[in-house]
Amino acid sequence: MKSLFQKVPRLVIAVFGLAVFGLARAPLEEGLRERLVESNLLMPPPGQGAFEQMSQSALMGTLGGLRSLVATYLTLNAFEHFSTKSWDDLRANYLIITNLEPRDESHWVSVIWHIGINATANMEIDTRLPAFERERRFKEYAFQAIELGERGISQIPGSVAIRLQLAEVYREKLKDDCATARIYGTIIGLPGEPAYARRFYGYFMARCPGREGEAYDYLMSLYREGERQRLPTLIKEIKNLEEKLLIPSFRRISEADPDQPGKGQSPASRALPGGIIVP
């Protein structure tokens, strides 16, 4: 028996011992946490389902202070899956990573980007799969990214970065202007809100069927704020709405259509160095 234990690496024995100890203490810590919450001595955990709560408690109890180390290892492993386009394995890694460190915003942003942008892009060009299978997987990955984004927001309600990545999936992959507008609307007023969030909310609302009147009023309110808001895309969207809503000519804005060079101020006159135009 002694010779058998001598053949087992000490690291394996140590990890096994930590796991057993962690599993043994997890129920005790969970009970203590519940009593502290009931006594208003501890804030309740962020909103999550029963499965996620169980997973986080088990992982935290088992790994304790090793959580960050394990999350780092799994992040590196996920990059390997990205290199080989093993999207299901990558997602499985991040499900563990986000349970290990649910308050780390970068993990949520990374997995939404990988699954919602990279995996879907791969399905658009992977000719090894039949077209119907590529389409099925494209939609599956896109909606998995949406679900992950919603879970990330439930863990970090004030996150702007998660919402921006989620909006990109809606905008670029699902072409859902209404949902994109909704996400940008939830960013407005949050700490770290990008300067363009208010304009983008209006742009995508303008393209959402049934909300044209609301979008016109909203974009006109931005227009009235002055020159800093009167960027080419805002002017273009207002002009499109003027046509759709049959706004009388005397009520229309005076700027020329930015897509018609030579009439009034051209978009190039508002360009940043390098020819970049802020929308």
C-alpha cells in the first residue's frame, strides 16, 4: 500500500485533499451565508438561477483562493479552443470561468465576443458544413451569446462593456434594430456611458418598425442640443424620418443630405485626422 501512494504525484494528492476539504466545508459556509443574509449582516448574492448559484457555491467552496488561478488556466485553454475553432468547448470553458469569477466583467465580454461574433462568423464561411447546418449553428451561437450577455448583466447590473458587446451581436449578427436600440437605451445614464450611446439609441430606434414617430422626436431633441450632436448620421436619420413621416417642408431641418456631396457641408468636413467620421 505504501508503494502505491509513493507512485502518486504529491501535487495530485494535494489537489485531491483540497477538493475533499472544500466539498466538506461548502454546506457549512452556505448555511452560514444564508443566516447572515437573513440577519441583514450580508448582502444577498447577485440575481442568478438555482443551477448557477449551486455551481458557484460548489466551485467557491471547493477551490477557495485557487479560483483565480484555475480561471486563468481555463482562459488560456479557451484561447486554444479559439485557435482550433472548437466553439462548444470554448463555451463550456467560459461557463466554468464565469462561475468561478462572476464579477469579472472581462470574462463575460470575452465569451459574448467569441460565441456571438467569432463563432457566428466562422459559420458564415465554413464550407465544410452544409448550408442548413451552418445556418442552424449560426443562430444557435448567436442566441447563446445573447443568453450569456443577459446572465452577465444579471451578475454585473451596471456593466456598460457587457451591454456594448451584446448590442454588437444584435446589430451585426441578428440584424435586430429594435433589440439593439433597447440595449443602447439601457446604457444611457450608467457610469462610463460612451458619448455616442444616446445617438445610437436614436439611430436604431429610427430603424425599428412602429417607433418612427418616437425616434423623430428623440433625434430632434438631440439635434436641438447644438452643433456637437449634428453629426452626419444623425442628420441622415432625421432626413429619412422626415420622408417617412411626411414632415412638412417648413418644419424640416436645413442641413443638406450628407450622402449628397456638394450640397452644403460634406461629411468629410467633419472628419477626424485620417478621414475617420464620428457617427
